[in-house]
Amino acid sequence: FIQIYGQKGRTDEILLNPNNKWFKPGIIEKFRIELPDLGRFYKIRAWHDRRSPGSGWHLERMTLVNTLTKDKYNFNCNRWLDANE
């Protein structure tokens, strides 16, 4: 899941894996998400639901691109999203 925060508000929780596919190691995953006008982005929350063992994943970074304005936002993380990693 992710949740995106901007100067004008935040999104609801957004499920990034609607087909229940596993993310693959070493692969860059890309998603196209339509968002309301949130203004300038300042924070992203990212997490997983811990439904199964080994469901944690390493998040290097997230990049958001506003396709209307072409503004690009990079959020570096470089950590495991798992309490046991």
C-alpha cells in the first residue's frame, strides 16, 4: 500500500498489488495512479499487510511524476518494509 500526502490533502490507502502478484527482486515496478489535486507532494507512506511469511520488501525509492505539470518528486527510502529484516 501507499498513501500520498500533499499541501492540499492526502489520498486514501492505495493498494499497489490488486492482482495479488509478488513483487520480483531486482525489478523496477511502475504504477499509473490517478490522483486528485493534492498540491505539492511532501510525503509518501508505504507498507505491506503482513498476510504471509516473507511478504516484506525492500524499497529503494519512489518517484512520483505529475503527468500534467511534469514535476518529478523523488522519495528515498533504502530500507526493508518488514519488522524482521
